[in-house]
Amino acid sequence: MSDKVIHVLYDDDDILLDAVKKVKSANHHIEEVFTPFPVHGLDKAMGLAPTRLAIAAFMYGTVGLIVAITMMKYIMIDDWPQDIGGKPNFDFISNMPAFVPIMFELTVFFAAHFMVITFFMRSRLWPFKDAENPDPRTTDYIFLMEIAVDNNEDELRELLADTQSVEIRLIDKKA
């Protein structure tokens, strides 16, 4: 495997999406696509696996619900039972309708905060990390597709020539 890649720059997201489909249909490996905003359908066009963040969000929300129930049972029933508004204080089930807002809020709190932490860890976005985008214009108005070169540079250039690209560059990743 070579350490060379081709950077293909586009100025329109629809043209980029068509180019990604064309490159994938020719069985070339796209290393990464850098865009200034999310492009609908790009993940399917690149053949990326669906995200499992929804499963993580459900698990984090469940943990939040369990923490809320355990906390309220301990505080309001076991540790310091109080008669508030004439409600019975000897069991959790009788008081549960009053606890629903707390259970909901802690479920959302845990899911949201742990999802952000999981996203940053999964994306390797640490505080004070340097940007990894290969061209600073990709944060403003340019779309960049990075394709691995494996002794097929001429074939790739020929394939990319009619994709309405703005610029095609061969980059050595070692440098």
C-alpha cells in the first residue's frame, strides 16, 4: 500500500455526491471526505456502516432512569421520609407519580451528557487537538475527497477528470 493519496476538490455538494458514487462503483477506496457542512446521503454513498449511537443513548438513558429511581427511593423513602402534601411516604409506588418529572429529567440528562462524551471519544476530538483537515478551505466552501492511490494514479485521474472537480492533487502522506 502506498502512502500517496489523491485530493479531489469540489465546489458543490451534489457534484461531490455523484463523484463519490462514481468512485465507489469503480471499486476505489475513499479514505475520507471533508465537507463544510453535513451532506445528506454521503454516508450511504461511501458505504459506511450505520451508527450505533442510538443504542448507546438508550443505554445511557436507562442508567439515568435507574440512578433516578435509586436516588429517590433512598432519599424520600428510606433515609428521610417526609409527609409532603399529605402523600404517603412508606413506599415508592405510591409516590411515583410525583417522581415522574425527576425520572424523566435524569434520563435525558444522562443520555445527553454521556452521548456528547461518547461522540468526542469516538471521534477523537480531544481538547486543544489540532485540526486534521488537509485543506483549510474545507471549513468554508470546498468539499474534498481523499482517495487512496495504489499504483493506479493514471486510472484514478482518468476517472476523476469528468466529475466536474475544481482541483486534483497527488499528495504524499509521509511528507
